[in-house]
Amino acid sequence: MAKSKYDLATIFFVGIIIFSALGALAPVTTGIVWLIVAVCGAVVAIQNIRISEENPFLLGVIALITILTAFLIIPEFRFALSSHLGVFFQNLMVGFGVAGFIVAVGVVSRLSLKK
């Protein structure tokens, strides 16, 4: 069998982006899309993030969620909340939020076990 150029976590990382876009464009139930991107985010966090990459990944997730939340809250950008772009942002926040949460729980548990 030929070895794949991409590993499983890379495919799921791209899956977060693709399912977020499809969920924003297609009239489907938000809960189903959020479940799919949350599972993709969990696989990315468990399979792809190593101990040496945890801090940069958490910083990136915090920055991404802060920026996307600002786009959805600031009155000048409030139009995006009901648009396809706003739904895409919300889907991304769910997927990468789950990944960030799992990595953060791992960091906290490892810190507490050291003491």
C-alpha cells in the first residue's frame, strides 16, 4: 500500500475548514455541523499537537477565537453575524475551540501531576 503524504490529523484539520465552509453555505442544522467540526477538532488535538507545540497552538487558538469573536460582536461587523461569513466564523470557533480546550486540559493535567 502506498504511504499517504498527509497524516490523519492534517486531513481532519482541513476537514474543519471544509465542513465550516459547507455548513455556512448549505442549509443544514447547525448542531450537526458543530458536531462534525468538534470531532475534527478533537482528532487534531489528540493526534497532531505534541508537547513542544502546545503553547504556540494555545496562543494561536486564543488569538483566532478573540479575533473571530470581535468580528461577531463589534457593531460595525454585526452584519456578518447573520451572513455566511458569520456562520463560517462560528463553525471555525467551535472546531478550533474544542481542539484548544483538549490541549489546555492536557497542559493543566500535566502541570498538576508534576506537583
